[in-house]
Amino acid sequence: FVELLYKIKHWFGKFTAEKCSLYYIYTALSKPVDLPGIYQFSAMGLLDDRQIDYYNKQRKIPKQLWMKEKLYEDYWEEGTQSRKSKEQWFNVNIDILMKCMRHRESDLHVLQWRHGCEVEQQRSELAFSKGISEYAYDGEDFISFDIAVSQWVTLVEAALPTKRKWDSVLILNQYTKGYLEKECVDWLNKFREYADEELRKASPPDVHVFARKSSDETKLKLTCMATGFYAKDMMTIRKYCTFLPEDEVESTGIRPNHDGTFQLRKSVEIQENEKAEYDCFVSHRNFKSIIIKLGSPAS
């Protein structure tokens, strides 16, 4: 499962904080494994990297309260049938792929598909910025859709037969482009609206700042930590109210908490007599910005 986890981590890492995203990730194994929580086929929906639905051979189910409250039973029933169809497709095609790659049936192999879209703020609205449909086999990129030319791009030689087959069905490529640019964006905006309603009821993130001795004894390591947030808040370290360049800041990256919220830490090495010059700045689309200095309360 190293390849499987690597690919999911790699895909998550492509997210940028300035954009909003809706992605679906499907994972199929060539054979069942006797491990708890690992299914031969599973699928999940992710809004801004936060899981919103899940499927594991039985039903498509909501993973957020607002998904359960806002979407009718018909949505979940249709989604279940759609994912059952995709499960059958994956079962057939992972077998075909293994034969093409001359891989033994006794070995475990993984086929994954990620598709979805990203939007970014343009004036007063969120507009389409990127659409992705890509497949990976055993953790390695296999084939992806080039939305600019509406064709599939092979990333390994073994994918050439797949490219020729899929590119020959023009209506399939037209549908893929239309889904990524329009339907996906419509769903993203709808889900984001529902999620924002829920976020407005939530509390602001907790923000802490502390300093510890650095490995360089002449310096301190100043750390800002924000935790308990749902949206992709932006936290930065400032000096004299000016944002530090990201390449000068050490970051843990956004990490999940056990309760479905997120946390983020950022650190920078400073001279001990510079503590008063720095602050932590957290912006959140549903709350007033939070500014906190070392040893002082948030403001």
C-alpha cells in the first residue's frame, strides 16, 4: 500500500490555498486484502481536501453533516448506483491492465482515478481555473486528460493503447471536458455554499504563538499554530506587518485533527531581540482576521 498512500498524498499536495477544489478519488485493488478498513474498491469526494462522501462496495454515504442535511435521498441512491457501475468498470480494466503489463494475478496491484476541478476568485465570483482527470497504476502516473486539446496524454508507453481507444470516442472527450469545466464547477459552488453555511456557525480557529531555542543558540524558533478550523484558512508570519516569503518559513502543511478540523504550524528563526517585530496573521473568509504577537492575546 506504499504506492497507494504515496499517490493520494501526492494528489493532496497539489492543492493551493488560494483556490477551492472538488475532487473524487477512486481506488481499486486487483484482489481483496485481509486488512481492516481496506476495501477492494472505494471512492471518496473531497471539497478543499476535506472528505465529504465515501463509498465502499455498499452505499455512497455523506461524511459531513451538511451533506446529509442538504442533499435528498435520491442524490445518495443515484450516487450509489453510479459508483457501483464504476466499481464494475474498475474490476474489468484492472484485469486488462495487468495482462497488458504482464503482471501476475497473485500479486497485488492498484488502479486509481482522480478527477475534479478547481476554481479561483475573479472579481466577485469563483471561476474555473483547472480541470483534472488522471489515472495511476501502482502509484505511478499512467494517463491524464489534457483539457486544452480534449485529448488523453500517455505518461508511460503501456498507456498508448488506452489513449488510442479513448481518443477515438470524440463524444467521451467532449463529455469529459464539459464535466470538468461546467458540471464539476456547479457542484463545487453548491457544496461550498452549503459548507459555508455550516462554517458560519462554527467558532474561529484557536491561534497560538510561542518561541523556543533554535539549534543555533544565538536564535529563537518562533512558531505560529492555528487549530480547529474547517476551511483552508491562510496563516502567515509577518515582520513589521509585512508577510514573510513562504520560502523563508518552515511549514508542517495543513494536517487533520481527530474531530474533522485542521491544524497548521509555521515557524521561522529569529534573533531574540526581534520578538516584538513579528506576529501571526490568520485570515478566514467567515471571521475577522486574527493577529497575535508573542505573549499577547489575539486581536
